[in-house]
Amino acid sequence: MGSLFRSEEMALCQLFLQSEAAYACVSELGELGLVQFRDLNPDVNAFQRKFVNEVRRCDEMERKLRYLEKEIKKDGIPMLDTGDSPEAPQPREMIDLEATFEKLENELREVNQNAEALKRNFLELTELKHILRKTQVFFDEQEGGVNQTTESMTRALITDEARTAGASMGPVQLGYMEKSNEREDYLPCFVAGVILRERLPAFERMLWRACRGNVFLRQAMIETPLEDPTNGDQVHKSVFIIFFQGDQLKTRVKKICEGFRATLYPCPEAPADRREMAMGVMTRIEDLNTVLGQTQDHRHRVLVAAAKNLKNWFVKVRKIKAIYHTLNLFNLDVTQKCLIAECWVPLLDIETIQLALRRGTERSGSSVPPILNRMQTFENPPTYNRTNKFTKAFQALIDAYGVASYREMNPAPYTIITFPFLFAVMFGDLGHGAIMALFGLWMIRKEKGLAAQKTDNEIWNIFFGGRYIIFLMGVFSMYTGLIYNDIFSKSLNIFGSHWHLSYNKSTVMENKFLQLSPKGDYEGAPYPFGMDPIWQVAGANKIIFHNAYKMKISIIFGVIHMIFGVVMSWHNHTYFRNRISLLYEFIPQLIFLLLLFFYMVLLMFIKWIKFAATNDKPYSEACAPSILITFIDMVLFNTPKPPPERCETYMFFGQHYIQVLFVLVAVGCIPVMLLAKPLLIMQARKQANEEVQPIAGATSDAEAGGMSNGGSHGGAGGHEEEEELSEIFIHQSIHTIEYVLGSVSHTASYLRLWALSLAHAQLAEVLWTMVLSIGLKQEGPVGGIVLTCVFAFWAILTVGILVLMEGLSAFLHTLRLHWVEFQSKFYKGQGYAFQPFSFDAIIENGAAAAEE
């Protein structure tokens, strides 16, 4: 069977490379992406490997590139991404790359430092400009005349002792006072500065408490925010001026300012000096603006030039790093001239790999060809399933449950059909399915452009990765919507209803509570495709009919799905030549499932075919037995209740005896599943021990060879002989009990198809009845406006609830049906994924993938 249905056959190979050609050969293998190398130095520390210095150099180059990338993104400069992947540079080109990155980093750091110093100087001058302006306002207010603020401030500044000594003095001026020959220590002075606006209230309280109210504070907000030169953030500050008297208060005030990180600036007392300083500050600010503009232009030119090559530089550095990281997995031979590697490769790609190795040897100029030898091993190979952009998403659903064991049957190809179909059974609506299909089709048509955007939005990446699943789910939902004849909770009358009213029409129309039976009112053949649209206008009958129909098809699809899962286990047993499991697990499991649950499905079809909505007994609907009651009576060996008059007890001749036989055979399969396999293994071991006694040594070697041959085919031949007998009995007991009880619970689990389908249809009907129908009933111009608003609200609820939320619910339930009910019948999922050395994967996953 092809690799689509099983994982690729893998081979463990030994690779010999000349040291001079190793770099180029590994580079070619990285471009190919078909080789998974094994670590031949597991006990060697990462810092003691041969190429650790080269890896460190790559780490340093990556650090410099990340620094450049951060600066480029900070300035909002677009980075050129052509989508091309340059080849891995030669080792000698590393020196040129290092020199280029070193030069760029140093130049950019120097420019940033100069710009930061200039911005800091500009900030200081700007703050000083605001101080000079605001303090001039303070002094102008004081000099304009006598005001209460100044007088009260003067009284607060002069202590009792100063008031006594200078009682004859006039009003004290802000910032200075007439010198007193006796009390020069009490001359008032001031300091001015700026502080963060949010710190100002606490700053003011601290000044008041620490100076005991002997200071006077004036403050004014700076209207425009200032730029912090350290991080570029916008900060809001305020100008303050503090008046005090005495050196002791001056020292205390300056310490408080330092503690609150306020910046103090010199402010002359004389108005002329302040004006002169302000003019000088404005001149320096203009000069700084010019220099800052030139600095920013130079920085921008450097970053624009780097942005053109940054993506390619990242790719080159990551490829170099990946190559040296891979070379660290190799061993050196005794001559130190040859590198030895072990790797897993797909068997079908060995020739392609050998061609890549030859290209690498030619590029390096080596005259010694590489050697690729296939090795014999008893180790389980990795699992490699080839995928394309269509099958990749479906394979991801399977691998999320567990990676398939080597050469185990792969459920992904079958899931491509069964997954969207079971989803559509729950989500069946022509309108909702069309919305989903169109969304998936849009992503498929625009996939190249959308893939190139490389967004970090995780939800969008999930949707885009599953675009083919979404498209198929939408298409299948449109199909089941046509079968249900359901589009936004309404029906399509494509072929015309085949049901006609046979009663008095006036009586029917006037009586709202009259229920009409469908029997006898159909003319000709039934509706050609799907449900007759007349069911849409039915009342209580609609729910009863849909419930019965959807419940039965859920059981039918579920039983067929489980039988298919059991049949898949037959392919596994035959491929791995596991005759015991084939005879004593697969056959009893299939018989158990067919005789009980598939028989119940057959009863449904017999009931549909034999009984009709007529009055002709014994084939009328009144004579039709309940399938559930029939199945319960069958399992419990109960005698059916007497049927109504002129009705038959059984649906076909000999039904009772066939049912008894089916139950007895099904029950008899349980001990076969439980005991046959462990007992046969125990008997085989006993015979093997008896044969070992006369020729112990020779037979041991033969057994080892036989086990190796069995394990080399699929890894399953020798596993049972390694287990203890007690473990085998316990494992078989658990497996049997799980299968028998699971057959019942899994069959009931498929009823979720019916439940979610019913819930989806009812929610759609509720939205139509309680939302959209309100707008449709409005008339006139106002009715058009109301309908537009109501339709918008209905559309939002439809997409948000019925398509997204209900779609997610149906998706999760479908996933559970595949993982538990279907795959548990044959899928072990105990393998490990094939992870080849691939530049594409490393570049896609970034630096983290390269380190792994």
C-alpha cells in the first residue's frame, strides 16, 4: 500500500564526509530537507564540541541583527522581503558578514548615543526655557502691585526673631530684600526647577512638613509633553519655584528636590538677566534642532540601507548556525580528516540524497566522494507521512492525537472525507455552509498573499492553516443542507411539494390546533431530493419527524464508521504479520460489532422498507415496532409484547431465533478476545523453553535472529515476547473490556450528530422568528430602515453564533468522534515524528528552531 495510507519506509544510514566537504554537503542536505541526523555525541557537553566557536559566532551575529531589527521597527521602516531564500554562505564569508554587522552596530550605537546626548541637552534647554517664562510671570505678578499672596508669603518667611529685628522694614520683595546690616542670614532666596506632574502633590506635602511651613511654593504646568531622551516616552512636567529664607532651609529644600528627582536650574533675579538668558537659550535650541535633524537623517539612512538586506542576513546566519549545529552531531574518525554521521532517510529518496551529496562535494572542491551506507538496526524508525498544502491540515488533526507508529495505517486520507461529512451532518444548513465555504475559498484563492504576511495572530494562523478543512466542511454542509432542505431555517421549494391537502380547506385554515397526517396526502412519487418543503410549515409533526430521521441516520453513520475502523485494524495485522491478533482479536471484534449493532442498522432499513404511512395492516405505521425496544428485548432475551390487532410480532420470518443466535455468538466472542491471545502466547513460550533446554546456546541465537527479523518489518513481532505474561493478561483484559463496553457507549456517542443538528436548526429558527421576521413585518419607508438595522443585527448573530460558535462546537465533536470512536479501533499512535534537517523549517520557526 502506498505512502499515502502508511508512513514512508525509513532506512538508517551511515554517512562519511571529508572534513573540507562536510559544510557544503550538509548545506545541500539542509536545502533538501529529507535527512534526520542522530546525535553521536550524547555525553559530550555542548561547550566541548568541535564547532562550538562557530556556533557562538553565529549567536553573536544574530544578536547584532536582532538589535538592528529592533531599531528598524522602532522607526517604522519596512523591511524588504523578496521571499527568496539565499544559499548558505561559505565559511570564509562569515568573516565578511561579521565585519559588516560589527560596523553597522557600532555606527548605529554611536549615532544613538549622540542623539540621546543631544536630546538630553535639548530637554534641559526646553525645561530652562519654560522655567524662565513661568518665573517671569510669577515676578510680573508681584511687581504689578501689592497683593495678598506676596504679603502672606512674606509674613510666613520671616520668623519671630527676624520680625523683631526688622520691624521697620517695608514689604519684602520676591527673591530679594534690602540688606540688613544686622541679619544677613535671613535674606530670602529661591530655587526653580521642573518635576514630573504626578510627583508634585507628594513633593508639596513633603516641603510643607519638612520645612514646617516656612517655604512658599508656586507651580505651573508645562502644557506640551516633553520627550524622555532615554526611552522616547512623552512625559508631563510642571515648573516650580520655592521661596525660603536661610541656608539651613536651602540645604533642606535641595535634598528634597533631589529625593523627588526634580531638576533645578539657575534663574537670575534681575529681569534683564532673565531676558538675556532666555534669548541665549532660544538660540541654542534652534542650533540643537538643526543638529538633531541631521543626526536623525543619518540614522534613518543607515537603517534604510540595513532594512534592504536584513531578511537575507537573517536567513544566511541561521543557515550557517544550523549547519554547524548539525556538524556538532557528527563524530571525527581517528585521522581527524573524516566526519561520520548517522541519519534516518526515506528509502525512496536515497538516490536524491546521494545527488545532493555529490553537488556539495563539487562545490567544496573535494576530490573524495561522500559515502552513504545503509545500516541494519532493530530500533523503531521515525514516522514520516508525506503531505502537501491540502493534506497537511488533515494530517495535523491525526498527529495531534498521537503520531502513528512506524508503518501503521494512516487515518488521514480517510479523514479527508469522513471529517467534513460528519461535521456537515451536525451543521447541515445551505446558507451557513455557503458562508463557511466562501470564507475557505477566499483563503484558498488568496493563500499566497496571505501566507506572505506572516502575522503573529494565533487565531488567524489556525484558520488559515485549516483553510481546506473549512472549505470542505462548508461544501459538505451545503450538501446536507440540501438533504435537510434547510437554508437559514427556511426551505427551498425547487421541485414543488408532493403533499396536497385532502381535507376541507376552510376547516383546516380556521383551526390552528388541527394536526394533519401525511398518509394518503402524497400524490405520485416522493420529493425527488431531500426533505419535502411542506415539513417546514408543519407544527408538532416537524420535530417528531426530524428527530426520528436524524436519530436513525446518526446511528447508521456511527456503526458504519466503527466497522470501518475495525476493518482498518485488519490491514495493520496483515502488514505486521500478526496472525494471533488477526484471528483472535480482529475476527471476534468484527463479529461482535456486526451481529449486534450492524444488525440493529439492518432492522432500521427493514422497518423503512416494510412499513409505510398507510392504513393497510400489517404494514401500516401502527404495526411498526420500536427498534430500540426490539434491540433491548433481543439482548435480554425478552419476549416481545403482543402487537396490535392484525399486526405481526416480528418484522421477518425467524427473527426471534436469528436474534438469539446473534446474541449467543456475540457473547461467545468475548472470552475469545479475552483469553485466546494470552493463552496462545503462554503455550508458545512453554514450547520454546522445552526446545531451548537441549541446545540452549544455539537456540538463543536463533530466537534472537527471529525476533530481529520480525521487529525489522514493523517493530511488532518481538514486542509480545518481551512482555511478562501477567502484563499480557492485564493488557488483554483491559482491551477486551474497553472494546465491549465501548461498542455500546461509542454507538450512543454518535447520537451527538442528531443532537447538534437539532440544536443548530432550532437556533436558526429562533433567530429568524425573533429577529429577522420583525423587520420583514414592517411597512413603508420606516420599515425599510428598520429592516436594514434588523438584518444587520441578524447577520451578526448568524455569523457570530451559528457559523463561528456552532461551527466550533460541531468541529470539536467531530474531532472527538474520530479520535475516540474511530481511531481507537485500530490506531495506536505510539510513534515519533520524522524531523529532518531542513532550512525551510528552521527559517519558518526562527532562531528557536535552529537551536533545537
